[in-house]
Amino acid sequence: MVDARRAEMLLRLLKKEVVPAVGCTEPIAVALAVAKAKETLGSLPERLEIATSLNIYKNGMGVGIPGTDKVGLPIASALGAIAGRSEKMLEVLADVQPQHVDAAQKYLDEGRVVITIAENCDKLYVKASAFAGQDCCTVEIIGAHTNIVAVTLNGKDVFRKEHVAEQTQGEENYDTTIDEIFEFAKTQPLEDIRYILDAALVNKELSNYGLAHRCGMGIGATLLSWISRRKLTDDFSNYAMALTAAASDARMSGALLPAMSNSGSGNQGITAMMPVLATAEKLGSNEEDVIRALILSNLTAIHIKHGFGRLSAACGCVVASTGAACGVCYLLGGNLAQIKSAIKNMIGNLTGMVCDGAKLGCALKVASGTSAALQAAILALEGVGVPGSNGIIEDDVENTIRNLGTIANEAMNEADRVILNIMLSK
């Protein structure tokens, strides 16, 4: 069993990184900054000037905004000013109503919002400047979607704190390993970790909504329809793909329902949890095994994301579906060695999947990651694993994880700009 001090660190990490979010977290971060600026001004801004990192800009271009049939950072910014409540953090737009959407569209039509790309900044960066009469309030978010580091009013600090490097993620003693995560998931008293099941059921509700309303591209609903008509086999993989994709369908199309996020991403939370729930349903797993599998999946995703970076040209689906592979492997009776093999199988398979912004098509990547997770787990259980002599895979799983982080943080930096240029030229 993990000692009490280390267990407490892992519990804090889980509760910090697995939180509800309404809408894609990049435009939500912009809405949060705007809402905070509006509240500090004390009145609706006459105009907004928003500067974001390339990654925020890219991820906000084509994704649905909660409570609307619209996409993009401009409408998210306007809604942040009109209906946003900053105390709700990643649920800042949870109270959006149709009249707010109409008012936000009018706000945009009047040319009150300007959005630009900031240079030489953190990959996760938002600066919202709100103007009303002679007053100006500026709010900056750096490093994490809710990490407001500065609020100024007419050039004077209202609030300011030192930005802590993302790598620490607020945990000074963060140095966990897959070994420790596995031991924690397997042995921690159930009462300490039972809440993760409630978190996962938030994503199940989103999946049910996506299926019922055929949201987005209808990927999950289409897969489930083919299963029901026996045009696809009703196996673990297809069923898990359908349920997981349906949750992403709903989220990417702007459903006004929360997703339980992981490491700042709703899609990552969906992908870390829904394949585990779907597999457990097929297996008839008992509640304790489901809880422990979900803990293993979520903590593995957090661990990999720790070196991966909050935002990158590398798709976060790789991170979350690797966590899911571990959770599924656990449900199927996998041991620590087999779970490590599942991780290597995933990294050997999906590394290189790019992020070309948040959008409806993300549900396809979520489905692919889910399929790969089931495959990786099954192969690992049968003693099949990518050997350490292959590419970026090493015999040591922690080195393999670090190699993935190096690729995401260093090798794919230029890809961000190339991808955005392509998106802007359409």
C-alpha cells in the first residue's frame, strides 16, 4: 500500500485535475478571463481585446460553444462578458440562455470583439482587456485553463501572483511512477476514491445525450446503430468506441452539459473514463473493480500529461486513451507488467497523431484512441508488447513516457504553426 503522504499527494492531484467543464476548455478559458474582467469593471464592457497563444487560438476556432449553435472564440468571448460567472471556473458558461446568445451575437455584429495571437508566450495563454468609458481591466491566464495570474484595473494591480511552471502542476513533490499509481489504484481504501465513479457517470450522461440527440457528426450514434442492426459486431471495442465517441460528439457540438475533464481537457476526461465504463458494462464488473480501473486510467493520463504539456500539436487523445488502455487491462485481470506493456503498445501505435484544433471531428480521434486502447490491453494480456528496441519505446516504461513528452514538447512545436496556417488559409 502507498504510504499516507504519497497517497494524499495522489488524491490531491486527482481532485485538482479531474474537474467538471462545460464546453471545450480553450474557449472556456477565454470566456473565464473575460467574465473576470467584466466583473472587475462592474459593467458590461464596451469592447474587448483578446490575445491568446497559438494553441488556444487553434483549439478555439472550430469548436461548438455551450448553449449555442455557433463556434469559435468570438462568441465565447462575448458570452463571457454577457453571461459568464467567473466563480464557476470551467463551468463559466453553464448559465447561458437563448437571450444571452442573441445579445452576444449583437455584441459581435457591432464589432466589439477583437482577437489576436500573442507572440513569445506560454502555450496556454489568454489576455483579456475589457474597456468601459475611461476604465480598462486586464486579466491574464497562464499555464492552466483556470490559472488567473493577474487582474489589473486602469494599470493598477487588483490581483497578481507568481506563475508557477506548468511542470510542477502545483505539486512540489510530484515524482510518481506507473508502479506507484498501480499500487495506489489497487490498494487505496475504497472510501477515499469512490468519488471517481460519480465523476465518470457525468461523462456517461454526456454520452447518453450524444446518442439520444445524434450530436455533432453523430459518430457514436452511427456506430451504435450499426451494432444494433448487426452490421457491426457487438464486441467490447465497437461498443466502447460508440459510447466514447458519443460523449465527444455532444461536447464538441456545444451541449450545455458538463464533461468531467482530465488535465484541463474534457475530451481527455471522456477518453480516460468512457472506455473503462463500457468495458465494465460488457464484463459485468463489480463496482470496486470499476472504481480502481478508473483511478488507474485517470492517474496514468495525468502522469503522462505531466511531461506532455497542457497544449501541444500532439493530440491529447494519445494521453487519455493510454490511461484507458491501463484501466481496461486492469478490468480484464491484467497485472502491473501487462499494464506497462499496454502503455508501450499505445505509445508505439498512436504517437504522432496531431491536434488540428478542437472541432466535431475530434470524436473520430477519440473513437480511434478507444479502439487502440482495447487492442493494446488485449495484446498485453496475451504477452504481446512493443519491444524496447523499437523506435521511441524503451524497456523502462518511464523512459518511454518521457520520450513521448519530448516529442510532444520539442519535435512538434513547428507543427502548431503549420497547422494553424493551413486552418487560416481555408
